[in-house]
Amino acid sequence: MGKMAESPLLREVEGEREIGISSRWDALTEELKKVSCIALPMVFVAISQQLVPTVAMGMLGHLGELYLSAAAIATSLTNVTGFSLLYGLSSALETLCGQAYGARQYNKLGQDPLISFEAKKYSTWLIPALFPYAILQPLVRYLQTQSLMLPMVLSSVASLLFHVPVCWAFVFKLNLGSSGAALAIALSYFLNVVLLGVYVCYSPSCNDTRISINFSTEVYSSIWEFVRLAIPSASMICLEWWTYEIVILLSGLLPNPQLEASVLSICLMISSLHFFIPLSIGAGASTRISNELGAGNSEAARNVVRAVLVISILEAVIAITALLCSRRVLGYMFSNEKEVVDYIREMVPFVCLLVLTDCIQSVLSGVVRGNGNQHSGAYINLGSFYLVGLPVAAILGFVAHLNGKGLWIGLNIGATMQSILLARITCITDWQIQAVRARERIFHGNCVSEVII
């Protein structure tokens, strides 16, 4: 009996399946390109901005453990009370500005006394930095959601190049110590704001979205929408950010507080420098998702999630490999003390675990911000860090006497729980409903029928 002829219907089904697979792969490849065009410049922007306080910390570290630990405590305090709030509130713009742009609505505790004294000086001189920072973060979100990346890259790099010699001169030549480092940070932020402000005011690229300052009824009506997203945005970011700073503050209560606070602050600085890479990928995800939801493209928003997860996991592998290979010399960037350098080498594997969870949760947090679901992110961060992470950190650090390692393990456990819960939220997200809600948010319910489903 001869070979049975292949059914025409079977050939048609297989052909459609191959076309479908090819189409999905093409869509994913295209989305990888689009996200990368936003994420890669944002990496330069975020790391350049983060290097401003990092450079100051590194220079102070070479003055001794006292200056380093004092700067660590002061940085944690000012982050908790000021910078994190400003950063968190401005994150609401990732949803509102991104979805509006996609819809083409352009107009719319007791410490060591010596540490405390130096920390007071550093904190006091960091206060002026709050004012330019309060302007800088909204400007970054405004440009990011329109994919105007080059001006942010140039202004951030220019500010960093200005900061390095100024900070060096203040700390070492003028002998201003902690006060000089903090003042250099403030000046660098001011320069960044001036450069971006000039661009926004005069660049033709902002003509469509730049509006004259007037307090019309439309402005007042949009304030509530901003506040409604800004509060959970700030809660979501601050609850996570504060956890790390609280751990640094707690390290000042451990035996040998200068060593513990210094090492944990350096580990946090290292992880923070890396964190801005997945955070930038998350910013790309937030921008792309909010743009697509604002335009009513639910399937395109779903493709963004797949693309950013691929990029983030690949980046995690590279970062962890680099950290493990450099663990023996990493500490010398911040201190000449062998005790500090050796302790950092022991902490690197724990830092690597945090790097892995950062690569997952920061991207998924960007997804949450992009679809305007910040309130869920706030609850997740509250439960992950304050019901799990911090209690475990306190038990391991103070009861089990693991000291700094115990505190950091608690952070890892909290971050792992956060990543699991964010992944769960992302998996059950109905992107068609999110597209409808985005259109309702932008058009106040007037043009929901335009959503492409």
C-alpha cells in the first residue's frame, strides 16, 4: 500500500501555525529593539546620576572608616526622609505621561556618637540637594515617557564629569570632608536640572508636549488623577527603598558599628549601581507598556513583558559573573582597610543573590507602573519587606548573631518574596482590560470605544 497523501487541511493548519510562530517571534524581536532603545540610554542616565553620591562615598571612604560609615548613615537618613519620597511621587508620571503620550494626548535609633556627628554634617549639607532633585526627577520622567533619551544622557554625563573634580577639590584640597562631598552632590544636581530645563524650554522636540504655565480647570482636574497614582507610586518605591536604608541604620547598632555600617553601605552602593541597570530596563518597560496601553494595543503591551524579561535575565547572568570574578578587589574601590576589603569579599555571594532578584522585580515593577497598578505593588512591597524581610533580618542579625550577613540575608528573603508576588500579578494581568482602563484614564471615559481589542 502506497504512502498516504498528506491532507490539504493538515498542511494548511501547519502552515498557519508556522506563520503564527514566525509572527510572534518577529513581534518579540521588534519589541526587544524598541525596549533596548529606551533602556540602554536610561542605563547611562541612571548610573551617571547614581555615580554622583557614589563618587562622594568613595572619596570619603579613603579618609577612613569613620567618614565612610557616617556618610552611609547620613545617606540612609536623607534617602528615607527626602529623596525616596521625591523619586516615588514622580514615578506616577510614568503611568500618566506614558499613557497620555501613547494616546497622543500631548497637552495632558541611637548610633555611635562619632558616626552621628559626621552623619549630621553630611545630612545638613545634603538638604540643598533636595531642591534640584525635586525638579530633576519629574523632568526625567517627562522626557523618558517620550523616548527623548539623548538629552538626559548628555546632561547626566556632563553633571558627573563636573562632580568628580569638584568633589575631589572640596574633600581633599579644601579639607571640607563630609560637608564638601554633600555640597558637591547638590551642585551637580543643580547643573543637571539647568541643562535639562534649558532643553525642555527651547527644544523643538518638546513643542507638542510643552504647554504654557496656566492654572486652567483642566490643570486642576488632572491634579487628582496624579495624586491618586502618586501616593501608591511613592508608597511602592519608598517601602522598598526604606527597607535597605533601615538595614543600614540597624547596622550602626551592631558590634563594631563602623565596620558593619561601612561594609553594608558599600554592598548597598554596589547593588544600587547595578540596580539602575534593571531599573532602566524597567523604565523602558514602563514607557513602552504605558504608550501601547494608551494607544489601545493590549497585545503589544504583553509582548513588552516578554522582551524585557529576556533582556533582564541575560543582564543578570553577566552582572553576577562580573561580581564573582572581581570579589577579591572590589572593596579597594571604597577603602584601603584590609578588614573592610575582606568583609566585602565574603558578602559578594549574598550581593549576587540580590542582583538576581533585582533583575526580576525591578522589571516587573516597571510593568506595574506602566499599567497603573501601583497600589498592588505597594501592598506587595509592604508584605514582602515589612512582614517578612525586616523581621527575618532582625532575627538573623541580632538574635542569631550573624551581624551584617544576617541583615543582608533578610533583605534577600524579602526581595525574593517580592519577585514571586510581582511575577504572580503579572501572569494574571488582563491586558485588554488594562488597555480599556488606560483609555478611560486619559479620556475620562469619553473614547473607550476606540480601544483596539
